[in-house]
Amino acid sequence: MESFMSVKRFADECGWDVKLVYEYARDGSDPLPIHYVKGRHRGGVVIVQEVSEWIRRNSRLYSER
């Protein structure tokens, strides 16, 4: 079973506001992947492996800033 967490928990763990997470999810070029169970519009989850890959693609090292 894949590891996943709620959008709220993900935001808390990153130190981000939930609104920022949804803003990243709306990004047209490389949206942050949020999943919803079929027929549901609330209670989105993120799959840890997918967001780890997304963070690697959308960040840079401190030394490269």
C-alpha cells in the first residue's frame, strides 16, 4: 500500500498554508498531484512518493539559490 496523507497534513508538514498547496495544484505547467476518491470533491490526499518527486522537480538546493 502506498503512503499517503491529507492535503491539510501535507501542508502542515511542509509549513505551508493549505491555500498555497491548492495554488500549486492549479499550476498549469507542473501541478502538485492531489487525488480525490471518485465522486468526492473534498478530502483530497497526496501520495508521498508523487509529492516527493514533484518537490524535487520544483525546488533547488540552498547552495543554488
